[in-house]
Amino acid sequence: MISHPSSETGTDIRRMGPQPIALASAVLALLVAGGVAVALWRSYGSAPAEPERSSVQARQLQARATQASEQLVEKTKGLEVTQQESIDQLQMVQDQLQTARRLLASQQADTKRLSEQVTNLTEAVDGLRQSFASARSEPASLPAHNRTERTRAHAMDAAHHRRSKARS
């Protein structure tokens, strides 16, 4: 017997009839369900990770801000110490300057006093020179006692005149 190929194929198709369509539908349904599951997992599964990342970043930023604040406090304390040292040094320099000014004023007063004394002595010496010069020019007939008294009187007048002059 000769068999018809169409009848054999038809029998095979009939046997598989509804099964391939159901199988294809089941596979398609599984693929769609898998795609939906993956999409849901990505959208909802990764959502908790984002807040964790945000909170981790927030904690890192807070730690950096705290560290920066601590550094600023340390630098501020360092500046305060440096400023206080500068103030102390400035105070020392001012004290030294005041001491130097007092010493200078004292030296100037001493110099002025000594200058006045030298001027008075110079005037007294000049007066004595003039007295001696005038005493020499007087005749020798005058007694020595008169000459000495005259010289003293003349020297005292000259000194008195110089003192009056120095005061005014």
C-alpha cells in the first residue's frame, strides 16, 4: 500500500492539534510574566537602595561638615593664640618704648642741668678773669686787702648778673 503523505501528516497534526497552541500560549504567558516580574523588581527592588544611597551620602556629607567645622574651630583657636601672642609682644614693645622715653627725658633733664652748671661756671670763670685783669691794671699802691675785696665784690656781681640772666 501506498500511503499518502498528506494523510500521514494530517494524522500527526491532529494528534498535536491543540497542544502546540497551548504550549506556545503558555510559553508566551511565562515570558510576559517574567518581563513584568523583572520590570517590577527593577522599579520596586531598587527603590530601597536609592534611599540607602541617599542616607549614606547624607551621612558622608554630615561627617565632612562636622570635620570641616572641627578644623575651623582648631584654626580659630590657633588664630586666637597667635593674636594673643602678638598682643603680648606689642605690650612688651610699648613698655620698652615708655621706658626708653623716660630714660631719654631723664637724660635730657640731666644734660640741661649740666649745661646750666657749665654755663654758670663759665660765667664765674669769666668774671674772675675780668676781676684779675682789672686788679692787675690797678696801681700797686693800693693795699692787697683792698684789691682782694674788690675782686670778690666784682666776681659776686658778675655771678649775680649771670644768674639773673639765666633765669630770664
